[in-house]
Amino acid sequence: MKTRCFARSCAFGFLVALVWLFTSVTIRAQDIALLRDVAVFPELIVFNGKIAGMDQKLTFYQAMAVRNTRVWKMGPDAEIKRLAGPQTQMLDLKGRLMIPGIIDAHTHPQLWGLWHRGAAADKQLERIFVPADNMDQLKSRMGEALQNRARQMGPGQWILVNAPWQLAEGLVRSGTGSNGIDGKKITQEDLDHWSPNNPVMVDAGISENLSNSKAIQIETDEFGKSLEGLRASYTVPHDILLKNKLKEEEQFLYDEMKENSAFGLTTFGSHVEPRNVLRALHELAREGRMPMRFAWAHREGFTLAKDPVEFYKLLGDFTGDAANDYLWNMGVGAESWGQSCTQAEGLTEEVKERDRKRACEFTPGHTFFDAMVAAAKYGLRLVQVHSMDDGMLDGAFQLAAASMKGDRALTLDELQNMHWGFDHGNLIRPDQPAMAAKLGFIMSFQATQFSGARLSTLKDYGERYLPWVQPVKSWMDAGAKFILSTDAHIGKLSDDEDKFEMTGLIKDWPYRDSVWPWVGFYVTRQLNGRVWTPEERIDRVSALRAWTIWAAQYVWRDKEIGSLEPGKLADFAVLDRDYFTIPENEIFDIKNLMTGLGGKIVYRSANW
């Protein structure tokens, strides 16, 4: 009996053990599955590539793991690929070169987009173009064009017109009725006569703008004053025509930024004056819909405030303020804060007379000069401040000197750490780079600006002053900081680009379908069959740094973007050839095959 009970007990115990073992194994398997589900694996691994970190040592890697929008780890394929989890996207680079996302730190998508996307947001933004070879033709055709457009649109609707940029000087604000000042100008009175029932704005060239009385009245009601030149060209469309169309504004900006992803761009830098543009950008950032990062510079205080000095004293320091990783402020700066002038000698009487008429006004007492000094003393960083020629760069040195004097004076260290950003540098004297280096200035150069500046320099000052035109190597050798940018729309706007008012800026720049000609120019100094001042060529590593890590400092985010290093945002571009090894003249032909923003693929070429 005892034996049977013992056997029965053993069988029961064995059964319990089996149940326990099965349950334990099941729980253990469930635990493992649960652990795999909650484990932090990378969302993306790229491998089998040549990844240029663009860090200080210019380190190259085979593979990179991305987690939570940021670079997690970098290294050889075997080391990085083993980190993959069940949901990790594996991307084979097929031996291609990957670089950090390109930062175009001086460009204006809110302006370029008006030309080819405006009509989708509002029919009134569809510009008409009045072609002409001379002022007689323009005057004879303008009236008919305005009247036809008025009939199409109806009373009260805006009419936006582009005139040939070559005839920009033929637009003047006042005159003697329909005959103009000398019978060869178009005046505000002419526009009133031709279009009495519609607000009209005519643009020609980069900064010439003419409005009729109805348009001026609407501008005055909205802004407290009428606007001129480029200020009107994109503030009126955004802050009047699209003022109550925020969703249309959002879509407009989204589409324009998205287009640029195809070129490997991941971050824009631009001043933002139209208030509706900033509202829309904030909404896109809040909604998580930004297709690129956007660093913006404040300029409204210079263009719309009644007292810019007091405005920036009261505003306080908001440099660096961000909606999130996609939208932040990089500082404040005026554009038209002083007139162009130069210390070049041996000028013709015609040029001397022109320069006398537009004598330099960058000394204390100039409203915008004083406002920028106030902004700097109250903690704001100056950026995207225009410095077209050596006279304006002298003015920048005076800005620095004034900021280090009087109440709330900055120390030299404080000034250097702000890294004030200036733009264009089309004429720079040999003695100026050393001073810029001492003050910590960063200069943003654009090949499109060089394209026009070399022609005007040859015409006005002569061949001997060509070395003053964007001397980037001399600037770098002096220890001064610089970046490269476009200040132009990449990609063709139209088969007939004379329709667009900024064509005068890019008329001699033959490239449209890639950002790489803007890179290649500074490595080769080749343009239209000639090498211009070959002594100013820079090495290709420095040229790429000027579009990545150095540009990140200009837009005030070098701790977050500009290089591929653990902890930084995973923005990248994959190229169709090896930038570091191809012949220099082939840099112009590089094409972008893929773009990543925060580890997410936002563009993939059909040629991938």
C-alpha cells in the first residue's frame, strides 16, 4: 500500500514538475519576446558605405546606426550591423559616399517659391510678365497688360507684374503724369492711370519696385507705411494676400522646402520679415510637418518698427529660441543699413559721381546702425547683415567698435563668441580679413553673387581689383571664418527665366539643377570658361566644411547638426560619386541620390 502511494506521489510530483517546467519555459520565452519588444534598437542602419563624418579629424566610417532621430553609433559594418533589431531598417549604401546634410545658410525659399508656387495659394499671386527691350516698349505695353489683367481679375484684386530687370531704373515713384519725368520713365501716376481700380505692384530687378496709389494705401493701412523694393516684393504677398490663409501659407512653404530635399539640403537659413511666414513655420513645426530645418533671422524691427533702436532694446535676447529641432532663431540683422562704397582708386568720373550720390552711411546716427548696436548690447546676435563691399565691411568694424563702448559695452571675448554673421563680401580689401578674424566674424559667400560682382568690378574699377572679389582663400588664411551658400533658387523656375525679377542676380550663373556647382566654383574658381583669381581657390575639404559644420555654426546649431557624430541629429546626403577623390572639375556634376532628415529618408532618386 505504501509502495503504491509512494508511486502515486512520485507521479503527481513528476506531473507538477513538468507543469512548472513548461510554465517556466513559457514565461521565459514571453519575457524574452517582451524584452525584444521594449529594447531600444536603432531605427536605421546604413552600411557598406564611405561616411564622411566632417568632424574635426575628418573621420570616415563604413556604417552608422540611428536611434531617436540622432546618430547612435558609427563604425565598421560588422560592429554596427549586429545592433539591428526586428524593426531596424537596413540601408545598403552600395559603396557610395554619405556626407552630413547640406546647410544653405543664406537663401530665401519664401521668396523663390512665390514665382512658381504663388498662384496655387492665391490667384492674385500669379504674376504677369511684360517683356520689352527698352523703356519705350515697356511703356507702350504696360498699360495694355494692366488693363487686360484687371478685366480678368475684377476690381479690387491685386495685380503683380514683373518687368525686365534690365529696365529697373525706368521705374520711379513720382513724375509728371503719364509722360513720366522725361517721357521715358514709368511712375506711380502712370500705374494709377492705367489701373485705377486695382492695387498694382511692379517689380524689376533685385530691389526696384513700384506700386500705384491703391497698393500704397493698403500697405499703409496694414504696416503704417508703404514698402519699397524687395521688402514689398515678398511682404505684400505673404502679409496681405495670404494674411488670412494660414493653411495655404503652410502648404506653400512645405512644398518649397520639400523640393529642396532632392538636392541634399536639410537646413535653410534666411531672414524672415513677413509675419505670416513665421506663423506658418511655427505651425508646421508644432504639427511635426517640417520637411527641412529652418534657422531664421529677425528683421521686422528694422523694416516695420517706428523706432528700431527702442524695439531691439525692449525685445531682449531670444537668439537660439526654438519651436523644436526644426525651427529656431539665429539672430537679428539689417540688410539696407548703409550704402555701398569702396576705397578703390582710379575710378572713372561716372563711377565717382555715382558713389558721391550714395555716400556711405554706416556711421553712428544711421538708424539701422544704431539699432544693431542696441541689439548687440542687449544680448542679440547680429547675423545676415549685408556687407557688399569693403566700405560696408569697414562699417561692420565700426559696429563692433561701437558695441564695445558706452553703456552695456561688450568685451572682445563676448563679441568673438557671438560670431556675427555677414553676407556676400563681394569686395574685400587685403587689409580687412585679419580684422574680421580678430572680431570673430563669419562671412557667407555666394557664387551667384560672385558671378555678378566680377562683371561690375571689371566695368567700374578695372582688372586690378578682381582680387578683391570674394577672396575666400585670403580670408581663410587670415584665420577668419566663412561659409558658402546660394542666395538663389536651385532648379529652374521656368524655361523663360527673364520672367522673374531676381534673374538679374543670377543672369550670368549657368547652373540650376544641383547645389554642387556652388561648391565646385570655390575649389576651381572656374566660371564661363575662365579661372578667376586662381590664387583664391580653396581645398575641397574646406569647401565642404563651409556647407556643413561651419555653416552649422553660422546658423547657431553646430552642437546639433553639421557633422555626423554620435548624439547629433542624423541629417545626411548620399552622392552619386566620391567628392573627395574625383577630379575637381567633376564636382560640378555631382548629383544627390538620397537625403535623410533625422534618420528618416525624405528623398530617394530614381537612380538609386
